[in-house]
Amino acid sequence: MFKRFTFVFLVVILLPVIFYAGWVINSLNTSEKILSQVYNQQLNAALITLNQYAWNQIDEWATSVDQLSGTNIDTLQDFLTRNPSLRLILTTDSLLSSIRLVGASAVHSVFPTGLRDSLQAKKDRLSQLNRFMAGNNYRKFEPFTLPSVNPIEKMVVVVFSSRNDPDRLLGFAVDAGRFTREVMRSRLNEVAGDEFIIGVLAGNPEQIVYATQEMENLEFKVTKPLWILPEYRIGIRLKGATADEIIENRLVLNMVLIGILSIVLVIGVVYIYRLVRREVDLVRLKTDFVSNVSHELRTPLALIRMYAETLEMNRVVSDEKRQNYYRIILSETDRLGRLINNILNFSRIESVRNPYQLSPLEVNPLVESVVSLYEVQFESQGFDWKFEKEEVAQIMADKEAIFEAIHNLLDNAVKYSGERKVIRIKTLKRQGAVGISVSDSGSGIDQKYHGMIFDKFFRVSTGLVHNTKGSGLGLALVQHIVKSHGGTIELKSSPGEGSIFILWFPARN
Ligand code: ADP
């Protein structure tokens, strides 16, 4: 029965709980991965937007320069003044045979050599720009960075073909640092919003040229080259913890929660399993109880009836025999009474909260009165018995209840004595307590049952007890009585060694 129960418990409850926890953790992992991908895509999209913005700005300037290139130097100079990120404008033919520079005189002296050399080095690529424009009617840019001492403040020269004159190349130098800090700044801040930090990087090792917020380290989640400014990169990350950290933290938190939930579930299931098991136990005990009790009721009734009938028919001649029959009838009536008493008492203690009336009680006379009920039985069944009393204090107790308790202990001592019929009844004293001890040399009780025999309906189902009928209520009743009086029960017993039950009650002050 319990094996099947354990099996059902494992298969129906525990395994699904474990599988469910596993499945949730796995799907959480998958959704975290998807989240992480979505987040990366968002970062990439933000960088593409910014790249496009920079490109559009350069394209706008290129259109203006193309339109102004035919006009006089002053207009171009004026254009440069209005756009401080632009340092110079160059005009040349596709063969680079004559290069004309317009720009602040201060930079003239710095750039020309480097600029000329760089232009010459790129001659082949530059000569294709005009062809590209002629073929596709599309303005292609050829950007390159001029050598510079400062690793992050560099000049980027952007060369492109003129739309108006297919033979002419135009270009300008962009102060990349200034461009990012002044032209791109508002757009960078706008895209960064409250959630992201965006920065422009250059140099080797990389340094920040401009960032939307101060950063302790240069850890960006995604970085991309800035299309229009070679050697410059743009990077983005989440403010505070990185998304990966957040996702990881969430994953750990989720796993911990699921772990706790599973443990709680398992504990709950185990708890319910034990409750159900207890109930099943109780149902079985109750069934046993019904069969035991009906036997307990029927046996004395049958005996009483048999002896009463015999007596009624006047068939018993000898006085001694008749006397014996009366005794049997009385003792069987007593046995019946005990059982009915126990059952009634039990239902009383289960329904009434405080069924006992306490008053000062002399222990020895009370114990004596119970023992006296057994004297005849002890003698007739050949018991070696003794009542050893000590001078003990009074206790506060319900006389009837204590009487019942001792009665039950004596009943058991007789029932479970077997062949070794030795019974001792004692009153004992201890600091502040009075004890009533009933011991026998009978079958004894295995240690593992010591905690259970006080449960209602519980009966040890082996050995002598197996053949002795009982209700399993006696000791439950004894325990209830003793506890209600603030006392304790001491039990010393092992199989074959007999048993000692001592009821300890607080002495009356
Ligand atoms: P009952 O005697 O009607 O079965 P009890 O509640 O009085 O019920 O006792 C519970 C169980 O404890 C008994 O079935 C028996 O197994 C065990 N028991 C009680 N007293 C003794 C004893 N003196 N010796 C051996 N076993 C005992």
C-alpha cells in the first residue's frame, strides 16, 4: 500500500515538479538569450542611425562646397567660418596636377605637405571618383586621416567629385574631434537618452574623444567604425549595469526563485503526503479498532450469558462452583464496563475541552482502591503481585480520571504478562512530584513503539499483543489524563523484559 503510495508520490508529484522546474529554467534561459539578441540589435540600430547622421552632415557640406566652388575665395572663406569643424576646402583636377587650398592661414602652413603627400598616395582611388559620379550620378566620398601627433584630435580629409564639373575633385578637411563634440553632440545625446552612454573613440590604445556621460572604463557593449571618419569608432552601452549583467542577474534571481519554489513545493508535497499517510494509518487503525471492539464486546457477553444461563437452570450443585461462576460473571461485566468506559471517556475528552474537576487527592488510598479490584483476579490467575507504597504528598487531581488511568495500566499489565505473572504497583516520591508505577514482567515493548503506543487506536501488531484483543484507546486515555494534570509518563520497557509505566504528577504545595 505504502510502496504504491510512494510510487504515486514520486511519479505523479515529485517528477512533474522537477521537470517543470527544469523546463522553466530552460525556457527562461532561451528567453534571456532572445532578449539579449534584441537588445544587441537595438544597439546596432542606434549606431547605424548615428553613422547615417554624420554621413548626411558631410553630404550636406559637400553639396554646399560643390555649389560654392565656382565662386570667389571670400565666399568659401565665409563658409568655413560658419562651419568651424571644417578647416580647409580643396579644389583640384582629377590628375591632381593643380591643387588649390582655401582655408585659415594658420592651418595652411601645417597641412600642405602632409595633405599633398596623402593626396598623391591616393591618386588612383581619387581618379575613380569622377568616373563613379559620371556612371552612377552618385557622390562617393573618399575620406582619409592625415598624420597627426595628437592621437584623438585628427584631421580627416574628405574628397569627392563635383556634380557640376566632371573633371573637378573637391574636398575639405574635417576637424574630427570638433566635429564629434560640436556637430554630432546633440544627436549623440538625443539617441543616448536616459538609458545609454554613447561615446566616440580614437587612438591606440583607444581613448574617448567625446562621450555623452563620464565613463570609468571604456567598456562598450557594441562598437562600430564611424563610416565617414576613418580611425574613429563609435560605441554604445547601457547606463549603470550592462544589459548582460542585468540579464545575468535576472537569470540568477529567477533560478533562485524557482529553486526556492521547487523546495517549497516539495516540502508541501511531502507534508501533504505525510498527512495523507497519517490519515490512511488512522483509517486502518479505526478499522482494526472496530473489529477489536466488537470482539471485546462479544466475548464477555457470551461468557456472561453462558454462565448466567447455567446458573438459572440450577444445574450447578456445588456452592464453590456457583461462587466461581458469579465471580466470572462479575469480572466479565467489569471487563465490559472498562471497554465501554474507555470508549465513552474517549469521546468525552475529544469533545470537551477540560473534562476534569481538580481537587486535593490522597494518592495511596486511591491506588489501593484500584488494586483491590484486581486482588481476586491476581490470586485466581496466580500472579505474584505486591503494592509497595511510600508516604507521598497530595496531588491536585480528578479522582475518577486518575482511577481510570491506573485501572488501564493494571489492565495492560495483566493482559500482556504472558507466562511470567509478576506485577508490582508502587507509589513514589521525587522532588516536587508524586509517582504511580505499574510494572510487569511480560512481553515488553520494543523501543521503536514507545512513541506510538500512546496514540489512539495504536496497537503493536506482533507477539502476544497480536493474540490479545484491545481497543488501542487505553494508553491514549492515560496520556490525556496525565498531560491534563500537568504530569508526565515514564516508560521503561524492552521485549521480553517486561514494562514499567510511571505516571508522575506535580505534588500539591
Ligand atoms: P490495548 O491494550 O487496548 O491494545 P492500549 O492503548 O492500552 O490499548 O495499549 C496500546 C498498546 O501498547 C497495546 O496494544 C500493546 O501493544 C502495548 N502495551 C501497553 N501496555 C503494555 C504492557 N504492559 N506490556 C506490553 N505491551 C503493552
